[in-house]
Amino acid sequence: MVQFLLGLSRSALTHGHPNPLKNPPPVINPGIPVARVRKPAAGRRNLTLVLGALPQETELVEAALRGRRRGKVGPFPYVEGRIGGRRTIVAVTGIGKTCATMVTALFASHFRPRELLMTGTASRINPEIRNGDVIVGEVTCNHDFGSLLAESVMEYFGAEGPLGDSMAIVFPGAPSLLAAARRAIRTHVPETAAQHTPSYLPRVRLGRITSGDQFGITDERIADIRRQLRPDLMEMESGSVAQVCWYLGVPFLCIRSGSNRTQNSPDNDYRKLSPFASRQAALFTVSLVAELSKSRP
């Protein structure tokens, strides 16, 4: 085989390429493309798939499951049970867009869920958001796809996707799930943020969430992301999860709670503030699944 390839290479160099390329280079479409709303794919099972990047973000959802049992899809574990009569599967993706993409594609293809929810924490890029406030993703964005120009300005564009389409940067939340979230917000009661002075009751509302593979970013990047995408929270997974769900026809909604502020070195603040944020996102996720169980048998 090696000799054949070497021979082919020498032949190509000597006589020209035997098979000229037929496809043109991809077209780049400047701007911030928004995904159109799609109908769910057919054949969806009557179950909800809940993903979180870390065990800290999913453990309260797991605790709410009745009749828990454990399983695996390949090497990746999950927990299954019921919330309010709704069959629910909970799994951990790992940190970052690559891990999130891998597990989402695998689990969504295997289980064919009626909807997919992503729960967890995120940094507070909107200064009005407090620790524990929950943002339900009216839109989810990818803020690190494009060309990084001078002074940390990102030039966004739509590039060719796997179906020959022009990929989006911004993915709207599924309308049916947003409607259910609005209903759940009316009755959901968050935990009091008693660890802060003065204490307060975290707020749950719809908003904008953006994703990228950087844990800490510079002030210049923060300013550009806020200017172009106007997010409330920033994290490392949900943009890619939204993109996978869009292609597979799975209704998606992101539920994130604010931990540390978005900053260059967030480690200590994240460790201190993320446990409370994880709880608030998980508790609202449980409220949302319970709401879904009322409207769908």
C-alpha cells in the first residue's frame, strides 16, 4: 500500500493530478447569521435529555429523578428516571465545546429525545446579573467563530456547513420550550442567596447566552462580545450543543445561572460562586421538566 501511494504521488508530480478538484472553495458570508427556526425531526421519543458539563451541575437534577437507574451509551454514563411523570435522562458532557458536541451528538442520536436541555453555570458578562440569577436562553451564540482582528475585535461570518449550507452563529431557543419556561417561571421559587450581604432572591428570566472555548478572556474581548452579541452570560458548551441540536432536529433550550463575573482570571471566584449557581440552574431545570410533563403525556 505504501509503495502504491508513493507511486501515485510521483505520478501526480510528474504528469499532473489525475483527478482535478471539482468543488470550488467555500463561500464566506460576512455578518452574524441567525439560524432559522426548524420543525422537530420525526420519530422523537417522549423523553427529555438533560446535559450538564460537570457533575456539580447535574447532581440536583439526578436527585429529583424517581425510579433512578444507571446506564451507558458506549463509555459515557447516564442516569434515567422520571420527573413529574416525565421520562428524563441526565448525563455529563465534560468541559468545552468538543466534549459537549461529542456527547450531545451521541446521546441525541441514540435516544432521539423530544427535547434537550443544557443546565449549568456561566460567567456574568452582563453586569446587571447577580450570582444565582438564571438565564433561559432565548438565543444561544458562538462568540469564537470568525476572524480575530486587531484590538480583539471578532469578524463573524457564516461558513459552509456539513450540508452545503451556511452555518449560523446565533441559535434561537425552541419556541415550545420557551413557552414552557415562561409558565415555569411564574411558579418557580429560587433559593435565597443568603451567602451575600444583603441577601436576595435570584431572578429567573429569558435572555442571551454565548459560548466559547476560553475560560478567562481579556477586557477587550469582553467589550467586543458585549457590543456585537449582547449576551447576559458566557460559558463554554451551549453554543455547540445548540448547533448539533439544530442539525439533528432536536428542540433545544439552555438554562444557565451566573457564577463569577466574566474576567481574565476567574478561577477563585468561580470556585466560590459556582456551587450556588449550579443549584439554581438545576432547580429551575427540574421545574421546567415538571412543566413539560403537564403539557405532554
